[in-house]
Amino acid sequence: MSRFWLVMISLAPLLGATRTIVQAIAISLCACLLTGLHQALMAPLRSHLAQGASLWASALLTATLVTCLHLGLRAWALPLAEQLALYPLLLALPCLACEQLLPQTHRYRQLCRGLGGLLVASLALGICRQVLADDLGLHIATLAPGALILLGLLLGLYNHLRPSTTSPRRLGSR
Amino acid sequence: MNARWCSAACLLLLALLAVATTLAWQRFTAEPIAQASRQWQERQWLAVLPPGSYDNQPLQTPLALADTSLRHSRLLAGYRATLGGSPTAILLHNRFQGYGGAIEMVIAIDTHGRLAGMRVLEQQESPGLGDQLADPARHWLDQFIGRAHEGTPEQAWAIKRDQGAFDQLAGATVTSRAVIEAIQDALRYFDDHREALLDEARP
């Protein structure tokens, strides 16, 4: 799996709730907390549940966790919760997807890599958007389409700078 | 068969636990949420008043308003800010139709009938055009500050395209017209109901 698989799954909260650096840190911490807790709680359940039932259990757990997170944010960090709007609720999707997509072997290593990628991507996006919007006055950076373009540019930059692990033969150049 | 029953029982137990946890958490957070949203609303509303211009808690004592249906808008509530017992400003909460939906604004008017400040509470205007109304960096609403209904002629309450005195938000003519009409409504209402609002009848 690519290092940024979790980024692709949690695209909506990532684009919607990274207007400022504070928002970006908050949403990525929420994502780490939710997926971490979800995986930790699912671990003892998996052996007791059949294949179909485990999906139901996963959905139930996700709903509970997301609801509790939403209420907690509103109770103790209302200004932040107002800024993040409904995006923390959308983090239920990556939670559910993680349960299905993570392989049986090296499960937690893959999860940590995914969460690390998400953290870095949202921080980079948050910093870029805040600088572009507030210091350079680029209005599009405050809107979600601008965030999508920016994320594309950032991923392109990452792919350009990353030392290639694929052999040149497979890339088509000799 | 046995494994299936075990799995089902497990799932049922989990469902009960999940519902119980959610309900307990909801009850636990109800009070902090109510308190936080009260504070949040107060901060939103009182931001329209200059700091230090009031020492009461205006939102705790809503005024009884008469004939709240204005020409272009509807008044939802009114509050009086006082400093040392004498009124310094009136807050009017009004709702009117914008381009994309209803707009709710809180408008502060000082005792001379001049606009002291205003803030958009709710709006569904077009992103990037009409919603710049609520963008604090745009300062479009600032052009109305200090205006009074008395000092400004009736036909000047319009955007320049309609031979008025005010700039419009680029690309949001309908929104601009609606906001100007609502502000004029609020100021006119203040002039008409001045005694009741400021409680001037009682010395």
C-alpha cells in the first residue's frame, strides 16, 4: 500500500478542516485518536466475531467513538468545534475503511505509517493554506477546491523529491 | 452453530454497551455544552459593541418589542446595553431574505441612532461572492458604521448602481441590496421606537 493511502480515504475532512494550522493539527489528532482507539478496541473482539458480525461491530464502535468525540469537542473546545464543523464526524469513514483495508500481517506498522502520512499531509496543507490566505491574500486557499489543488501540488512535489525505489527499467527509461 | 450464537451474543452485548456509553457521555457533556454554547453566543453577539461600553449582561434581559415585522426584515429580539445604569446601545437581531437564503444579523445602534456595529450570525450566500459579507477581512460592513437614519436621505440607502451612496459587494448585488434595506429598517425602527427601546419615559 502507498504511504498516503489513509490520506486518500480521509480526503473530505483533510480538505475541509485544514484552513489554519490549529485546525489541521486538531483534525489530524482527532483522526489518530479515533483510528487508534477503534483498532485497539477491535483487537480483542476480532477473535470472538464471525466475518459479517465483525463489520457490524466495527460500525457500532465507530459510531460510538465519533459521537463521543463530537460531543466532547463541543463541550470543551466549542470555538474549535465550530471551525471544524461536521468534519470530525466524517472521520468515521477512515475508521471503517482501516478495519477492512489493513492487512493481517504488520497491521499496526501499516496503521502508524498511514497516520504519520495523514499527520504530515494535513500539517503541510494547514501551513500552506494559512500562509497563502493570510499573508499572500490568495482567497482560493481558504476554499476547499483550493485545498484540493494545493494537496495535488504538495503530493506532486513529494513524488518529485522522493528518492525513487522503483527500478528505472520499470519506469520505462533505461 | 455454537460459534454463530457466540458471535451474535457478543454483538448484542457490544451494541448495548455502545448505546449505554453514548447515552452516559451525552448526559455527562450536556451541562458543559450548554454552558459553552451560551458563552459562545454571548461572545458572538457582544463583539458588535465596543469593549468597555457596557457593564450589564445585555443578553440576559431581552426587550419586549412591538410590531416586529419591518418593511424588508423581521426583528427576532432586542437587547439593551447599559453602562452605570444608563443605556449606551441597543442590539437588534433581525432576519431577512438574502440571495441564497435567510440572513441573520445583529445590529448595534447607539443612543444617537447611529450604527455602532454589526455582525452576520447566519447566512447561506454564494461562496466567494455573497458570503464575503461575513468575511472579517473584507470590511464591507464597515462603511455603514456611524450612519444614522436621520442624517442620510431616503434615496441614499441603496448601492451606487441604484443611485445610492454605498458600495456593493462585487458579484453580489442581491445580497448587498438586502443588507442595506435591513440596516435601514433597523435604524428606522430605532427612530420610531426610541423611547421604548431606551426606556426614556422613566426618568
